[in-house]
Amino acid sequence: MKNLRFLLFHFKKNPLSVIGLVIIVIFAIIAALAPVIAPTPEGQFNPYMIPRDGYGSTPQPPSDTHIFGTTQGQYDIFYGVIWGTRTAFQVGLVVIGAVLVIGIILGSLAGYFGGIIDEIIMRITDIFLAFPPLILAMAVTIALGASIESIIIAITVVSWPSYARVIRGDILAIREEDYIEASRGVGASHLRIILKHILPNSIYPIFIMASLDIGSVVLTAAALSFLGLGVPEGYADWGQMINFARNWIVGTPTNTFAYWHAITIPGLFIFFFVMGWNLLGDSLRDILDPRLARR
Amino acid sequence: MEFRSYLIRRLFLLIPVLLGVSILIFGLLQLFPPYQRAMLYVTDPRQLSNIDEIIELYGLNAPVWQQYFTWLGQVFQGNLGWSKVVGMSVTDAIFNFLPATLELAIFSTPIIILGGIWLGTKAAAHKDGLIDHTTRAGAIVGWSLPTFWFGLVLLMIFYGYFRGLFPPERLSTAMSVLVNSASFTRYTHLNFIDGILNWEWRVVFDSLRHLVLPVITLSVVNIAFIMRLMRSSMLESLGRGYVLTARAKGLPEKQVINKHARRNAMIPVLTVSGYIFAAIVNGVVITESIFNYKGLGWWAWRTAIQLDVSSILGFALFSGVLFVLTNLVVDLLYAKFDPRVRLGGGVK
């Protein structure tokens, strides 16, 4: 509790983190109200597919029917970015949730039992960490086929090892505390010690730090779908919308910025979303960093 | 522990990791159907018409462990399969595309590392001053920029608006004709170096002009990362006793910062150089795909979207092994120069 109050105190002192929080809350509202802000057209089965207005390739400028204009293939940009916010939260939350579950299970097994179990789990993380993450994620995505689930699995596969390592380190430090020794002395089972004594004392900083990584997870996911891997064509996803716009960076002979909207608008959504998390994280990380804490 | 025994221990530990890397790649391969896996054993385009024969020959319907050893044997012979996207063997393709990527890395890496260290030092030295706040804001913006979007916006301005000032690809058409002509000797396949060696300044100029935007795109995000790291490590170092001593004996502030504080603060930057390497490889794929800059990253991207299994897995294996070796070299250098690392009896 003391920690939490300390956190809140520093948090309120830092205007940047408040701005970050405001940005994230706005995005959360957009995601929650997506069906109201950008209603799915009648008769469309899957709301995550962006409605098209014809099949022409040239992006159209903003107009009354398409307030952000359309991108290549006449996909409506407004609908795409609004529902893309939902996709972003989905990918971010599911990946971080999955990574935490895997990281906590493997990290606490390794840290608590040590010895051969620790050695095996840590060597496995070494292997996964031996690849540049994007390359491994690309290989996993194409192996699983085009869908939003493939992207989620691919990013989970490349991110769990670093969490497992951090959690293991924290548990190693706590394992030697007197109160753990005491509960072992009164005959508590391993499972009980891990669940009731070790995890509650180590988990909360990890939990906060992990949730702040949602920004970078979404950035990686957007990079994958920008490269044309992962989501099926027309799925509401910011990265893919930038991919649609990439052939239109050079405008018409009379207007060099004729298609600016197609590239700029989805980019700004990604940028602000990621920046919201980074602003929030920038101060929280300083506060949570044990080497800098309480100075 | 002696350096030599540390070295031997580290080399020994390399074996299980590399073995694991190969198993992971092979495991991914198993997710593909046999006719796609067969591409990994092809050495000659004429074999492409006889995929069934290859499936038979290399036992691609045999038990998995048998296939693994067949595959590993092929890898040790340097055969990573056939890259159907570029119509050459995967090994040839790697060597063919490597120079372009090297050229990009040669320009970006010093900018990223030196720029990040310099900005981080400046920010820490003027903590809470104007420079600190500006660079800090810049770092947050830079760190949040989607690389792929930033590169496209640069292209929109410097290629679209300024009418081809900084174009995509590696060379203009005229220059690539010149480079491939008989009178031009390709010593290194790095265009700007070959240009200098051939005394062809037009080639040097043209290749540099094509490098400007990719180098900026690749550098911005990573500079932000190093700058933040350097700033916090520099702040920690400035609070230490040896800095106080240096100041107390009346050394000029510049010398205190540049010699006493900065040298110690650079250690964390050295420890993450493995991470920086990975970040550059990641960035290379995205950057090269934006600028149609035909290097390793571009090739990896093209092969990934066309489901060219042998190429993408070959590239993953190549970059994985390179990454493991880079980390090894970093750790060894670290142990060589900082004896404390070895005293602990190895690495964590």
C-alpha cells in the first residue's frame, strides 16, 4: 500500500504521465464506442472488415460521406481507424496477458526450484532470445497463416522469454527472505508458498511494467501488418492501412500531397496510441526502477 | 577465473544454444506442408519440376527426428535451399544482398551509437535544463514513431514534394547501368566504396543520395533508445564519489563529464549492444521494404509475403547465428576489459 501511495504521489507530480493517461483513456473510449462512432453498414457480418465504396484503386480525398476520405481500394479510412483502435487494444491486451501467464509460470518455476529446472527453462529462453524478434515473428506469422490470431501468437512467442527472465530474477531475490523460510518451516506446500507468499510480493511492479509494453506490442503488430503479413486484406488494422497507402506517397503532378490523408491519418493514430503508453511509462519506469526509487 | 577458461566455457555453452536455434527453426518448418518444405533441399532450378522426387529423396514423410538430421546435414554443407523469389540458392542470395545492408549499417550504426551517447551526455549534464527537456521530449516522440510510417512521410516530402531530391532504391538507373558495365570493377559491392576505388564520383554521390533517407529512418528510433539509456546511466555516474573527487580537486567541468563520468556511464550502452544489433536487423527489414532498397531486409520481406519458406527460415537461421556470435563477442570484450565480470564465475 505504501508503494501504491508513493506511486500515485509521483504520478500526479508529473504532467507528462497525466497527458499519457488522458490519451489512453480517449483511445479506450473510442474503442468502447466504436459501434456508435462508426456504425457497421446494414447486412455486413463481420464488423472488423472495413466497408468499401467501389473497387477503384485511387484514394479519394475527405468528403461528406467519408470524412477521412478513402484509401487504396476505396476502404473508408474513418471506419478503419476507429475499429482499428479495437484491434490495437485486443492485440495489446491479449499478448500482454498471455506473456504474463507464461512468464509467471515458467519464471516462478525456474526461480523457485532452481537447479536443473532453472537451467532448462533459462536455456530455452536463450534460444528464443537468439533471434532478432521481428524476424522470428515474421517466420511464425507466415507459418500460421494470415489472421489476427497469428500476429498475436507470433508476438507472444517472441516476447515471453524476457518476461520469464525478469520474473525469475525477482523470485530468486524473494526466495531467500525470512518469511518464506518461515512458511516452509511450518510445512506449507510449494504451490502455496509460490501463490500466497512469493507472487503477491513480486508481481505488482511486473504487472505495471508489462501493461506499459502494450504500446510497443501494438507497434510490432502494426509493423507486421504493414509488411503485408498477418491480417487478411480489409481487416480494420492501422498497420495495414499504411500498407494500403504506401503506393500513394507521390501525389498528382499538380498536387504533390494529393493523397496525404491516406498515409497521415492512420499513422497519427498509431503514433498517439504508442506515445500515450510511452508517456505514462516514462515516469512510472523511473519510479519503479529499484535503483532509482526513493531518491 | 582466468580469461582463457572463461572463453572456453562460453564457447562450450554456444553448442546447446546453436543446437536449440536449429531445433526451433526446424520446428517452425514442420508447420508447412511437405511440398513447401522440399524447397529447403533444392540446389538447382531444374529440380523444381520434380518436387515429389525431392520429398522421396530426403524422406520428408519420414519420422520427424530423421528429417531433422537430414536437414542439419544439409545446413552443415552450406545448403539452405532454393529462394524461388530471386531465383538463386538461399546461400547465394544472402551473400548477394549482404553488401547493400552492410552499406546501410556502416552509415547508421555510428550515427546511432555516437549520436545517442552524445545526446544522452548533454541531457544528463544539463539535467532539467532546456537541452534535457528538448532531448527527452524528442526521445519520447522518436521512440513512439512507427518506423514504417516515418519513412513513408520522409519519402512523401523529399521524394514527392522536392521532386526526387532523395529517391528510393540503391542507385538511379543511369548509375546502376554504369556500375554493372565492364569498365567498372566491383571490388566490394558496396557502391560508395567501389565508386571511390573506381574514381567515379558520380556513383559515390548517387549512392550517398539514396542512403540519406534510409539512414535517417533507421537511426531515429534507435538514437532515442540509446539516448535514454545514456542519460539515466550518466545521471547515476554523476552522483558517484569519483565524480565528486574529480570536482573537488578542481578539474574543469568538461573534463569531469567527458572523462570521469562518461567513460563509466558507457558500460550499460556496451552491454545492450547485442540488443542494438537486433534492433538494427529489425529496422533494416522495415526500412529496406519502405525504400525498395534491395538488401537482406528487402529480400526477407519479399520472401515472407510470397511464402518462400526456405528463404525466410534461412534468413532467420542466418540472423540468429549472427546474433548469438555478436553477443558472444560483446561478452568476451566485456570480460576482457572489466575483470569483475569473470570474478563472479561466469554470466548470469
